[in-house]
Amino acid sequence: MERRTFIKGLAAACMAASFRRANAANFAVNGIRIGVQMWSVNDLWKKDPVGAFRRLKALGYDGVQSFGFYAMDWSELEKMLDGEGLSIVDMPFYMKTLKGDGFAKFVEFCKRFKIDFAFEPYAKFPTASGWLEHSRELAELGARFAAHGIRVGYHNHQHELRQHFEGKTPLEFLNDAGLAFELDVGHVKLAGGDPVAWLKRLQGRVPSIHAKPGGGDSVGGSGDANDWKAIFAAAAASGTKWAIVECETHRNTFADVEASAAFLRKLTV
């Protein structure tokens, strides 16, 4: 009797694991895989990484993203991710992270986790010359990373569209430098820009987008003004590989990332 119970339990566990993996494998919109920024559940995942990874996988997410991964035990992180069939989607870096031996260590992390796109997640300067100099600095850094098969880019917030210097926005300075982007379409929308127009303008230079709501709490939820069908169509045409969901309002619950996954799944049919 105990043996039969054990076999049934083992079979159920195997089926559950297979269901999670099958769910994720099918969860893509216009060929774009779906990941999640762990900041969306920041108050939860750091307490229980394995539990959080498992739950996100069950929701259909295929990848995860966080600078916090860099400070973890890499072997343990690898086991956790492999156990749930998850990938790290791109990798943020801060300029100070790359000083001295930091550059080689960061490259080692990227190679270990098969990351081919790294991006600066935030910068802000009060002058045009500051943005121009920094854009060139990122382009030069990109040449160093390119030798290791890693592309370098920038992740925007709202000020890169709200600031203007002699009629030019910071996003335009970064664009002129030929950088790649993790385009945060929610921030573009909230800053009064057009995410679709920017995806077309950055053709071929948007390996990933941050699928942040353009208002409201979740992707496709109440208050979200983004046209997600148009965004995914433009992103796919631009060669985007990943869309990373980021919900910032409630980081002590999975509710918003669950609602976002449910909405995005509807776009696949």
C-alpha cells in the first residue's frame, strides 16, 4: 500500500514538473519569450528564491532577471534555476561593478549563465555634455564586451524622454551612439512617448523590452494604456527575443505578475 502511494506521489510530482516546463515552452508572444524582473516580487523572492522561481515557472514565465543574482552563490543559483528550467534574461551592470577585476568577473558570470546582453539600468546627467560623454563611454565599453560575445545596452526610465537639451532628449543621445536597448515600454508611455515608434526607430537594437504597465498595476490591467498587440508586433519585427514583465506597485504579492501572465497568454492565441 505504501509502495503504491509512493509511486502515485512520484508520478504526480513528475506530471507537475512536466506541466510547468510545457507551460513555459509554449508561453511566447509573436515568438518573444516572457520573463519577469524579480523586483516585481522583491519582498518575497529574497526570502525564498526556490519557492519564488517555482511559482513563476508555474505561471508560465521562462526567464528571470535581477542584479541581485550577481551577489549570490553562483553554484547554488545555477542549481535553483536548472531545477525549475529557468534562464537568466540579460544582466544589468553598474559602472562601478566593472572597475578593476570587476570586468573579468562580470564577463565570467555572463558566460557561465549564457548571457549575451548586458545593460546599464540607470543614469542621469544635468547637461547635454554629460549625456554625450556617457553615451560614448557606453559605446567604448560595448567594444570591450563585444570581444567576449556580449552586447551592451541601456535601460531607460522616464527622464530620458522628459529631459531636453537644445531640443534633444537623452534617449536620442544614447540612440545616436548606436547602443542597444532594453526598452522599457511602460516608462516610454508614461513619459508621453510612443513605444511602437521607438521600437521602429531602434530597429534591430532591442534584444529585450521591459513589459511594464503604462499605468495601473499589471500588464493589460486596469489603467494600462499600452497597446500590447502593437508593441509585440513591433518588437518582433525589431528582433526582440525577450519581454520582461515588471510590476512595481505591489512587491509583496504575486498577484500582479500572475495577472500579467494571464493577460499575455491571451495574446498567444
